[in-house]
Amino acid sequence: MANRPVKAYSGQKSYRLKLDGLQLELPLVKVSPHLWIASDAELILGDVEFIEKAAEVLSKKVSRLRADLVLTAEAKSIALAYALSKKLGHRRFVVARKSIKAYTGAHISQKLRSITTSADQALILTKEEIVSLSGKRVCLLDDVVSTGETLKALEVLLTKAGGIVSCKAAIWREGPWYKDSDLVYADVLPVFVEKGSALAGLI
């Protein structure tokens, strides 16, 4: 895990890295003034080889932590949650949704804001999902953890549902923000900044 969490942006279009030997090239996307991230959206939303590899890497790290279920947020990590749950031998996983439908019924919710969205969102668990999580040891899962706001919202929801955090897991810890040592991850994914950015001193 030798990658530095902050790198200089000088007009490059992508970032190359490996995940357990799998060669990857992630496009750089501007998310705020002076700040670019390496986006895995095209991979996590449809690349079967990548999702299987990521699930394999994480399953080796998570299996010893004895999770009964995986809980993730809609929608990027749904396929990853499925693949990881299958490797862990789980019969189901739970997805906290981001919208209320006509069929949602009784539910609990928690506000969320991430660095890739401009407005507050909400994560929602239905009555049936609450029942499935109650009393269970749960792995909170995201593909990328930057500030950790998604994991915090999932943890609040899980606590409301009566579940217990077994572990927090992601493919990558992104940037310099997440300081807690409780995250299980495969590697560091750097963010890219220009001179003049508040993060430039970390390059």
C-alpha cells in the first residue's frame, strides 16, 4: 500500500494501478475546484472481472471477522455486495436505498452527503430489512471510502435496526480524509490536486 493519498494534477486524463495483479486505468474526474478523483464507476457498475477480483481480495480480509450479512448503499456497490456475499457463503445481503417508492412502507432513514454529490441524500431501510439486520454482525461495504460519510450513515442505520458492526470494508481508501484504523481495504486510491489547493501541501 505504497500509494500516496494526494498527487499533483497536471492535466493527466487517467490513473493506472493494479488490484491484486489486475491492470486498471481509471479516468480522472473533476469533483470540485482544484480536485480530481480517479473514478471506478465504469468498472464497479459492470466489469465482471473487476467485481469478481475485488470481491475475492476483500473476502480474504473480511472472512475472519465473522460477518453474518453485508450492508451497502445504493447503487454503485450492489454488484460488489452480491459477489462478496457469495464468496462469504451468505444467502442474502442488504441494500440501503436512496429513494422512497410506493411499495416501501414502514422504514427508517439517515441523511448522507458524499464528495461526489452536490446535495444531501438519504439512505433508507425498510421494515423487512430492519428485521433481517437485527441482532446480526454486519459488514458495512462501499467500493471507495473517502470522507467516510456513507459508512457513517450506514452505521447509524444499522444501529437503529439493532445490528452490530462486524467490519467496515472497501476496495480503496481514497485521499487523506479517512483517519480511523477500522477500515478493511485493498489499497489507497489517491486524489489529484492543483497548486493552490488546500491539499497541495500533502503532495
